[in-house]
Amino acid sequence: MAGKKKSRPLLSGLVVLGLVAASGYLTLELRKHEEQGVTEVRNVGVLNGTRGPAGTPEDTAGERWSRLESPARSVLRGADGQVKAVLTDGARMAKLTGPARIFAEPTSTASKVSTTDWVRLMPEPWSQGAEKQKWFKDWYAQYAGSEEDDVFAFAFQYLAGAPQRKDGQGVVFAGDANFGPLNTSGAEGGDLRLEQSDFYDYLGTRYPYRDGAVGTPEAMRARSLDCSGFIRMVLGYRARYPLMSSDASGDGLPRTANGMARSRQGVDVLPLTGISAQDRPSAIDQLQPGDLVFFKLDTRTGQRLDHVGMVLGHDTEGHLIFISSREEVNGPTIGDIGGVSRLDGNGYYAKTLRSAKRL
């Protein structure tokens, strides 16, 4: 407020509080038109899992490979015919079958995902015939049946109530994350919370990129991750997918949701055809756990896509759900606050889905 008189501090404070309250009210009112029955409870639970045999992979006798299309991919099945791995041409994200786990956020949603899917990053993009190459044999031998944290385990380490984890240098790299600082100025169209909190803001440490740029954290964004910052934390900083310093051309994951959706990285499972309601993709059965999904939520962003999440799988009621970081719940969630996290039906996010990518 530099350059302005400070003769009416009480009135200014009331105006700020009014702007913040109004922005939250308008956001929730705009989303009341989606399907009924959503839960609005404020806390979240933790990731639970069941333990099974870990370490060495199962006997490979009787395993067989097959090919599927749309998108082109290789499928490994065991002697019992059950899928053990799905590997997509041009993508590094692999879906493996492992011990059963339950993902839940019980105080924010009734949705619960019970799954044997484990999503991991391969050292190279997949191509037909790569099952015969040493790099894949070594990688698969390490992770077949493994319970080492995968990208889903990483993602749930940032939900509300998640305990802090520190690395050897004492840097907190996981734990309850905010979306961003409160927007007390009323700027950016009255959004409740500010965007632009990246993974290095959460960490509170400088991050040198391969292009020579350096990410410098802002103190007000400490422990915060906006929607794309959350994806960059999970897939980039934690799973080690290469990161770009911006949306400019390069080899890595761009900074924003729009940059990710329009980049050449990975495989377009649901190609982007446009941003209007008529461009909503219908073939969501092609999605698999770990895919990135992109949304058009705000007309103020013009032709840009403005939200990104990651497919978690089908919940116990048969709905395809995703996880993302949102301002209404103030951080990562699979919950119902600000819109149910379903990609099927006609809820807020289902109607605003525009494309999907498998990295």
C-alpha cells in the first residue's frame, strides 16, 4: 500500500477481510450446480496399506507379453493371465501390479480407492521390444513386487495432517502442504489464495535447473504447492522426472498446467482439441492411474488450461477420481471441497476436463 495515506487502518482492514470472504463465497456458490451429496468436512486421513511379499520378483515362468493400441502399449501378464505391467510407447511412467493398498481421505470425502496399481518412473521411455533390453530387465527386477514408495505414496505425503519428513541436511521434503498464501490484497480477480508456489517454495531452498536458471523460494510461500507445483514436487523432485525452469521449450516438465498439457513430453492419451465445453473428451476409459489430467476452469485465463491433477484410479463406488492441489481445501486432496474429484459424470471437474497425458 506504498504511497497511500494510513489515516483509516480500521476501514482498510475491513475491506481486505471482505474481499477474502467474498472470493471464497463466490467460488463455492459457482460450484453448487454440480451433482448433489458432496461432503464438506475439513480434515483428511492418511495412506493405509497392506504388506505383501517384497524384494525379488515372482518366477517369470509362464509370463507373456502382448500389444494394445490407443495408445500403443505393451502388457505383461502372469501365468494366471493377470496383468503385471502396462508400459506405454514414448512414456516413462509405468503401471505395475503390486500389494494392495487403500487410499482414503475420510474426513473430506467418502471416496476410497482400493488398488493394486503402483506407478513408477522408468529410466527410459518405453518402446516395443524394450522388454529384451538390459535397462528394463534390471529396473523391473528391482521394482516388481516392491513396496518402495511410488508416485502415489509421494502424493499422499502432502495431504493435510501428513507428518513432516526431512532429508539428511534437515530440509523438510514432505508433510502437510498449503496451496498458497492468502490473497489479502484482493488482486488476481479475487482468488482466495495466490498461485505460483512451486516445489522449491515448499522446500525453502534454491534449486538449480539444467538450463542455468535457479529457482529462488519466497518466504511467504513456504510449505506451499499450487496445482502444477504439486505435480512437479511428486513427479519431478521426488520421482526424478526432469524439470524445466519455465514453460519454454526444453527437455522436462514445464512449470504450469498449460505448459504441461501442451508440451511434447510423454504421450497424449486424451489429445487437446480445444478449451470450450464442446471439447470435453469422452474416451476417459483410456485413462490409467498416474496419467496427468488438465482442466479449463477459469475464463480469465483465455486459451490457457489452468488446472492439473493426477489420476488415482476408480474408487469403491466405481468413480474415476484424481488428486490435485486446490485453493479451497488449501492443498492436495482427493476430496469434495470445491468440487468432487471425479472425472466421470457431470460434476465440476468432469465437465471442465480437456486433455490427459502419460509422461
